[in-house]
Amino acid sequence: MHVRVACLLLCLAAVVAVPSAYAQEHVVTIQVVPPVHTPADATLYLTGQGPEFGNWNPSGVAMAQVNDTLWAFEGSFEDGRSLLFNVTRGTWGRQALSGPRTPSPATTLDVTSDTTVTVRPADWVDTALASATGTIRYHHHVASPRTREARDLVVWLPPGYDEAPERRYPVLYIHDGQNVFDRSTSYSGSEWRMDEVADSLIARGEIEPMIVVGINNTRIRRAEYSGGPFGRIYADFLVGTVKPLIDETYRTRPDRANTAVMGASMGGLISFYILMWHPDVFSKAAALSSAFPYDNADLVDHIETMPLPSQPVSLYFDNGTRGIDQFFAESHTLIVETLRERGLSDVVFEIYEADHTERDWARRLWRPLTYLFGTDRTPATD
């Protein structure tokens, strides 16, 4: 008798459990109120993590237009599910902006009940004050198993790239990619003008055409751009993930003689380290206004004993005399003199009447580009 009662109770529990499983789904409604200047023929899309949002395909999931000022999406999701999504008009070049120069961060939502979330973009990338010129391509949410955060890559292709399918190009990898090509994504509202400067130098025959890969920074930028453990991980990410992706996707010259790295401030610091750590991959680097005193690996204290590349390398340094740049002068002089004394012959150091800003780096960008890719320059060779 007791056995029968126990079995009956178990069966009843199973029956009760079945509908409760279905009850663990909630209806999520996502509404988007687009900017007033959104094109009348536009279609809004959700893109994000998981098949429900197209696995980051920028035209993954079309939204329904409710009226002239509202678009909507409705779906059922399991209780406890974390949603991550962005809004676009079909391409990453038409991604929503949360501010005048700020790509909207992915919206996150933890599903615990039926809910409605409303997103109000401030603008779109293509209708903002975008300043990128030439052929720009994007690779979104690039990561490796060791990096804490995914990041976007912005790739600039030289003039004539599509018209010369047999030609291959050297590659420049540059940090803080948000600030390099487009003032609409730069945190300061100013950019390096890499696209315009490179295009002009190429047109005049002063540098050889090259591919430029901007690697966007993350919230742990300072740690990743230092000589510490996160800097090592970032360098390995560049060598082991980013470079293979670029070499597989574009017509590059992948050898070290045609591979360079560049950055400013902390980006200059990590550019120097990357060249020292991976001379088998990179043969040259440009480090502008490098924040040597902020390095948690204490480069200034250890420059006399740190291992140097056995292969020839080319190094460009510069520094300004205004703003915080003036406080970097002593460390630059020490490091450059020590490198030369230790046998690195191809080391250039320039001093400019300049501050520590994107606008100042843009004004002198012609100099490191000419140093790295000049048509009349003979770099250090094996």
C-alpha cells in the first residue's frame, strides 16, 4: 500500500512539474524609438547574442514597424536568460549611436518576468558626423580564449585595392582603433585622420600603399596596453588571433618585414613592447607620446636589462612639449639613449611643439608613416 501511495505521489509531482517548466518562459517586448531624421524607407534590425538575434548578423532580425515613431519585436525567452543585443539599420555602418560620437553599447537584459524595454538611439553611424573616408571594413566582437573582452576591428584598404586583385600589401596594426579614422567614434571628438593622411602620402608616392588595421580598445585599456600580464595577453591576441584573421581575409604580405605596429600614449607603450616581444612577427614600430612612466612593468627602471630582439628592428619615437607630454620627456630620452647604447641603430626620436591629443598626433602622422613605409627609406633588415 505504501509503495502504491509513493508511486502515485511521484506521478502527481511529475504532472505538476510539466506545466511549471512551460511557465518558466517570459514574453520580452523590445521597442525602438528611432531618431527623427531616420530615413523613411529604413528597416530596423536587432542583432545580438544567440540565434534569436541572428548571432551578431547586423541584419539578423527585422523589427516590425508599429508607426512612424516606433518599431517593436516580441519573443519568448526562458527565465534567467541574459539577453545581449544592438540596433542597426541592416549593417554595422548603420549601427545605432547612444551619443554624438558613441556607438551604443549592447543592451543587456536578464529575463525574470514579462517585460518591455525601450531603446532610444541618439543617431546612426552613417548619419552622424562621420569622417571616415575610403574603403572601410569592420570585424565585430573579435576575441580569443584568453582575452577578457571582445573588441571590434576597423580595416582601411588602400586606394586601388579592389582594382588590383593580384597585388598584396604591407599591414600596419594600430591601437585605439575608435580614434584613428572617424571622429564620430573617437572619445574626444577628434581623430588621427589616418585615412586622409595615408591616402595623401600614397597619392604623392611618399609611402607605399598599405592596409591599416585599427584595433579598438576596451574598458581595461590601461592594463592591456602595459608591460604587465594583460599586456602580454593582448600582444598574444594580436599575434595569434587578429593577424591570422587579417592575413586570411585580405591580400597581405604577412612576413615580418611588411608588418608594423603603432600607437600613442599607452598605445605607444604597448607598441614598443609588442615589437620587443614578437620581433619574429613585427619588424618595426612607431610609438607616439608614449606613457612610459605609467607602465606597471616599470620599463624605465628595467630598460638597461630587458631582453632586446636578436633580429634587426626599426623604432620611431616622438614626444610633445605641452600638456602631459612634457612630463614624458625625461623617460623618452632615457629609453632612446639606452636602446642606442645597447646596439639598436635604427631608432629615431622626434620632439614636437605639441600636446597629448588625437589632433596633435594627426598633424604629425605623416612622419611615422613615412618612417615605417616610406618609398625612399631602407629599414633595418635581416
